[in-house]
Amino acid sequence: MAEYDIKTDSAYAIRPDEAVDRLKGALLKDIQRSCYVYRVDCGGCNGCEIEIFAAITPIFDAERFGIKVVSSPRHADVLVYTGAVTRSMRVPALRAYHAAPEPKVCVAYGACGCSGGIFHDLYCVWGGADKILPIDLYIPGCPPTPPATIHGFAVALGLLNQKMKASYHLQQDDEHPQLLHPQLPLDLRIQVERAARRMAGYWHGRRIADVFLAMIKNGDPLKLSSTLQEYLAAQGDPRLSEIMHRLEEVYLAWLADH
Amino acid sequence: MLKLIREVLKVGQATLPYPFAPVELAPGFRGKPEYDPQQCIACAVCTIACPPNALTMHTDLEQGVRTWSLFYGRCIFCARCEEVCPTGAIRLGHDFELASFSREDLTVRAEFRLAACNLCGAYFASAKELEHVLALLDQAGLPPEDAADRKALLRACPECRRKTDLPRVKPLIQEAFNGRV
């Protein structure tokens, strides 16, 4: 077995030479379909693997584009690296890379594969496949959904264009952040948001409170009950009804105080 | 054989047409975080909440500049940033097509100016954050005579604020300790 350098910086990642780069360019240009994919798990949680397998089921059916998951790196055109590259899985990952014939395309899959994800600063983690290997495509997601996986492979094979673009914003003089619900008194907003978040959790709570506050703001306060009933009947969710009615109580109590 | 064909025709096509047609997403699907730099006040709450540190912020006190950055490659789409954002500047959308050939294309950066202390001139907080706090004070309905003092105090850095506020606080402390201080 070859000796491998154990530096964790991406500057020490394997670099293919120019001839291989040219071959790879031709591969990416000409292959378009029928690529064989080998999946390398470098210490992931298996979420990404489950999504890859979901992508080759009849519902999403990646095989209709000729994308086939194979069981040996010796057959592979594309290597998909999942997981944050742990100390124990680093050498197997490198062996899989060397076992695959040139030219090959390496894909970093999932938040961990792209950059280490939630494990990026662990002591035993290299933090992403690009720290040890030349990565051609990043597919972010935790895990990427089967459609995201298919989109990623379509981008790699040149069937679709990349949608993401780096962006940079410099603060301008005319930037003035708007307050949330500026027409409503601050203490009412806080009371409603707190109650909603306590009952529904933070994320849903905020969205529910936003809907409720918009109703107060836009509608006639006397007709709030009927607007609320209409909205809840359309949603048909008993949990939402319970929360909204309690928010209405909070609002009425606030009105009584003022 | 005929039975099988009949069965197949009855079941129809299970495969989704994606990527040739848009895929139907479940309600509450958490996709790419959409960032609105106009609304961002650079308060750094999201960078504290972000579990994988996909959101980071760097403050340069010499230059008076704060740089906010988001790396989609590390994002786990948990929506903690959306939960905590006080101005609603970041919200998870429905876009999931994030595949990219380079790390650079997965980054969003924004640069904001810091406010200088009105007493000593040192940079201490984001200018937009300060503006937001002053607007919140107005919304909270502070009496006008109180508001002017409070606002002047907020425009100073924490160090100057402490020094300025000392004469006001001193009698209160002495009272609390029965004149033993």
C-alpha cells in the first residue's frame, strides 16, 4: 500500500497532472450519458447513502440517464464521496481514488463531503473530500434530496447548467432595514410571537405568528374572528386551529389591557 | 404475460418527470437560504445560531468593516438562522439545485460598515444594527424626554457608555449599599 501524507489542508490534496486534466475535460464533454458511479462513504451518517439509493429507485430513476451505481471503483467513471473524511476512512477513500481508472470525475456529496458539514471542526475529521482529493463537483445538502442528486449529476455530465453564482454585496448609503410589522405595537408583536413559538416551536411559531399579525394588521379588528375561521377552515389543520385560537386569546387579553 | 401487461398499464408511470418538469415539494420544505442584504443589520445572531458554522462573520475594528459570509457547502438547511433573524433578512426558500463546480460559487458575502462611538471615535457595532435598535426604541413608545438621553447613550461604545452613565448610577449604588461604598 502506498504511503499517504496526512496533512489536513486542501493545498496538500492530490492534483492530477495536465494530461489527465485534458482527458477529464474530454470525458466530461463526451460522456453525457452512461456513467458508472462508485459511492465512497468516508465516515458519513448514511443519510447521503439513503438519498443516493432513493435516487436510483423507480420514482426518481437515475438509470434512465444511464447513471448506474457499481460496486467496484475499478468500473467507475464517477466517484461520489460522502461523509466528512474521518481519520479511519481517509486511506480507504484514497485507495478507492487510486483504484478507479483515469480519467475520473470526483463528486463531493452532501454538506459533510463538501466541507465537513456539522463535523467540520472535530479532531478526527479532515473536513471534506476536497482536503485530500481533486473535487470536480460539489452537491450540497444535508442530505441532498433525490432531485438535487439528479440535478447534480446532470450538471456534472453537462446536461444542465450550474445555477449557483458567487455573490458579493457592499453596504450602500440608502440601506435602511425595515422593522417587522411596524404598524403594530412592539409589545403586542412580542407577546404573540412568544406564545406562537412556545406552542409550535421556533420555526413554525414565527411563520404562524406572521400570518396572525398580518390578519390583525390588514383586517378589521372586529371581524378578526370570522377571518380567522375562514383561514382555519381552508387550512383544515386542528393543531393550527388550536394555536391560532390561543393567539386570539393573547390578542384579546392585550386589547383589554390597553 | 397479458396479465402482466394489463397490470403495468393499470399502474401507469411511477417515475417523476424531473428534471424535465419541476418536482412537487412538500409543504415546509427547507431549501436554499435566501439572503436579503438590504434587510440585514449584521448583528451576528445567525452566525451564533448556525450549528455547522456555515454562516460566519469577521469584524475588522481597524477598518470599521464587518464581513458576513454564507457557505452553502456547509449549510445543513436547519433554518436556525431564519428563526433567530430579528429583521427577517434570511429565509429558507424552495430552491434545492445547488450543485456547483467550485467552492467559490457556493459563497455569499456582504460587507457592512461599523458605527463609530460619538465620544471616543472607536468602532463598536454595525451601523445598521444601531439604526435598527434606535428605530425599535421609537416603536416601543419611549417618552420623548427619556428617548433623547437613551439614544445618545446608545451611540457611544460600551466603554464610554459605562463612564457616561456612572454619575447617574452612583447614587443608586450608594443607596443600595446604605452609603458603605
